[in-house]
Amino acid sequence: MNGNNPAPKTPPLIVTTPGSSGDAVSGIRELRVSEFSLADNVWLDYHNTTGDPKTDRIFAAFSSGVIVSLARCRRHRDGLEVDGVFTPENFRKKGYSRRVMDALVEACHNDDLYMYAVRHLTGFYGQFGFKPIPESALPPDIRERYTWATGNLEGADVQPMCRKAGL
């Protein structure tokens, strides 16, 4: 997603990796636009998040053909925002979110990535190169998503973060 290029039309090949605790992940890959509804169904339990083929790249981990974790990279006019990182309760504690974040960061590494991280997860995102930044350092379109917090992100229990471009 460099510059103004839209999301690619064909996803990368599935990467097969063993899961932790003996669980097997059958694949981690970027979803095709035709598969966005699968992500939307998983995200029902995560603030009714949905994917938009015009702006989003969605990465998923699969186990036995079932999506077990998701992460989204959304293009705004002035930057890329990572959000929608979600693993359903029954699949947690197996390293799936780590794997989808690895795939997202690898695929989107040519651009700076921004996010609002729930404060207790800043260490997790730090493992992928995200660093806490002041709210004022967020691109305006991304910052606008949290205007309801009216400058009180600490009260909202989120921390703006940025990962600079590069591997």
C-alpha cells in the first residue's frame, strides 16, 4: 500500500506455521475482497468492525479452514492505520494475533503505520516496532477517529502508536 496504490487484487501465498501449544495454524494470508464478509462475521464480536475493499487490507490466520485471528490495515488520506486486531475468545493464548500482526507488518512495511493501542497491549505492539507517540503526532484523519475522547485518550485507555516504515 505505497502512496496511493489500492490494495492488491491477489493475496500473497498462504504461509504455513506451527502454532504454539501444539495447535496448528493452517495458514496466514491476506484475504481476498470476496472473503471480507468472513472477517466481518468474526468481527461481529469486536465492535461490529467491517472491512472496506476500497481502503482495507485484512490479514487472517486460519485453523482447519476457520478464521482464528484478524488484523486490518486501513488507508486514510494521510496515513495507514492498523486496527481490528482480534482473536475470538476460544482461540486466544495460542499466538494467532502475533502471526497476523507479523503478516500485516511484513506486507505493509513500506509505509509508516499508526494505531490506537489499548494501553495494556502497548508491549505486545512494541514487539512489532510500534512506539508510543503523542496524540498530536497522529495524522489528522486517523486522529479524527477518536475525537469523542476530546483530547483525553488516557481516559479512553488507549495509546497512540507509530511504526516507522521499514523491515
